[in-house]
Amino acid sequence: MRLLRRQGLTFDVINYSFLAFLAFITLYPFWDSFIVSIIPMGEYLSSSLHLYPKSVTFEAYTYLLSMKELWNSYGVTLIITVAGTLINMLLTIMAAYALSVEELKGRRIMMFFIVFTMLFSGGVIPTYIIIKDLGMMNSLWALMIPSAINTYNLIVLRSFFQSIPSELEQSAKIDGCSEMGVLFRIVIPLSLPGIATITLFYAVAHWNEFFNAIFYISDKSRYPLQLFLRGMLFENESTYSGGGDSPYLLGPAIKMAALMVATIPILLIYPFFQKHFAKGAMLGAVKE
């Protein structure tokens, strides 16, 4: 009995030590970025390991947050994140539910063409020409409509809907429920973990919007956050290399402050979805 307890204790010590080490190497880069953003340049140059700040300054954040263009790009990102995610979820849920109904004629053919797009896309140039011909250049619609439905998320949500017992839907229909009633009263309430997880996937993708913005947005007043920060860092880097007036603000501190400004807001929404992740993480484990 003592031997078993000793072995269990040894296992716990090794397990917790390993997890602590894993947590450290995972979180340290983020912590180091935060420390660099709030310490003076002299302290940054004095050591390559930054575990804690000896002195604190918020000049980098003051400089960054005083830029009107930053708040404008924040507004653009919030719009495409909220509106884009709503469009994503509306279309993805509707399509996934329709494809999960076994009575739907041509379901397998439609799924074939949907999966086909995962393997062979139209390409960057044809997509650009379509967006241009549709008159969506320099429009926020160009950042939301082309990615309205993600094929992988559609397949995952369809599989989740199919896991709901069909007897529930049949009982609802016998009681007089329409297809839309079954979707909103039966399927969606029972699929909240999956819907919450897919919603987070879409929201994070919109928050980090960068690639499409480079192609379709040339008006700086409509730059999303990531594109604005990229342009700001490039301009500051060239100014710093050319001997700008404020070398302190144009150094690593402003880069790390930009990283914090872009990352922290989206991290704050994770706790609201965390309770759904345990079940939502199993999404996609079983596919047909």
C-alpha cells in the first residue's frame, strides 16, 4: 500500500513538474513581450532575459493609443468581426442543417462539390477579379462575403447536427413544428457547444484579418487592425533606421505594445466560451 502511494506521489510530482515547465515555455514569450513593452530601452538592452520589470514606463502605449488611425482600424476590425461572424454563423448553420437532413435530395452531390472546394480553390487572381467585378473593392464586404462559409466548419457543424437523435426532430414535426422551428427550437439549443466553438473560430479569423485586406483594401481609412499595425511598424522601422526623432518609441517597446494591443482584446472573449470547449473540442472527431 505504501509502495503504491509512493509511486502515485512520484507520478504526481513528475506530472506537475512537466506541466509547469510546459506552461512556462508556452506563456513566457507572451510575458516577455509584455515586459519589453513597459520597460525603458536601457533595461531592455542590459539583458536578454526579462522575467520582471525593474522600472516601468507606459510611453509606448501612450504613443500607440494616441494615434487616431489606431482607433479607426479598431472600429473597422470590430465591425468585420461582429457583422462577419453573424453572417458566417447564419449561413453556416442554415447550410449545415439542410445538409444534415437525410431526406434532402441531392445531398451527397452537394457535399461532393463542397468538399471539392477544400482540395481545389479558384485561386487568388480569379477571386480578385470576381471581387473587383462585383464592385466590392475598398469595401468591408470584401472581407466578409468571400469567407462567409468555411468548408471545414460547415462539415464539422453538419456532423454535430447529425449526432442529435432524429426522433427528437420527428416528434417536433408531429407536434406541428416546421423545419425552421425544428432548427431554432430543437437543433440550435442542443448544439450550443458546437456553435460556440465555431463562432470563436470565425471571430478569431476576422479579428486577425490581414491577407484579404492586402488585396482588396487600399483606402487607409478602412484598414483593419492587423493591416494598420503592419504598416505602422514598417514605417517606424524605416524611420528608426533613418534616425527618427524618438528612437525610444520606435524601438522594440512599440512593437511589443502593438502586439499586446492586437492580442489582448481577442483573448478576453475566451473565458466566455471556455465552458463549451470541453464538448466543442470533440467536434470533427467523427466524420461521414
